[in-house]
Amino acid sequence: NGVVYNYDAVGSYERVQYSTSGTGEDLVQPLLDNQIGWKDQRHTATKTPLSALEVVDLIKDALTSAGERDIYTGDFADICLVTREGVAHQKFDLKFD
């Protein structure tokens, strides 16, 4: 099962279902609420949990969207997928100009 931890600037952290922070938070949060939290969905019982690769693709889409609309979102994201086999790291470019 996947695990998400949210942390703040003073080092406090908590385990959550999903989280977002930063200047693009207002752009990303509604997408996560809809696609992961299934909020405001009529047929949540028919939804299946996302695989790890589906989550990574969703996060890439969300960050790309935030990067297009928020000038303070950075030029790239570091995406780390931690599994029992190890850590897969990838640098995901957001801006190409």
C-alpha cells in the first residue's frame, strides 16, 4: 500500500491520503480531491485504487498544469517512487523555455 507524508517548514509531519503544498497548491488540490479523494463523485464504489505508475502519471499531469499557470512553480520536479525493490528517482522537467 502506498503511503504519503505531509511535512511543514518547521519539520512536523503526518501521514495523509494525499497532499500538496507550495504556490501551485490551489491549482493541484482540486485535481487530487477529484482523482484520488473521489470527492464529489457519484459512483465512488466503482472506483479502483490507482497503481503506483498511475499515481506518478497523475502527479506529472498536475505539476505540468500548475507550472503552466503559476510562475513561481519551479522548472522541474524530483519524483521518487519508493518500493520494496528500492528507490526509483526521475527528474521531471516542467518548463522548456
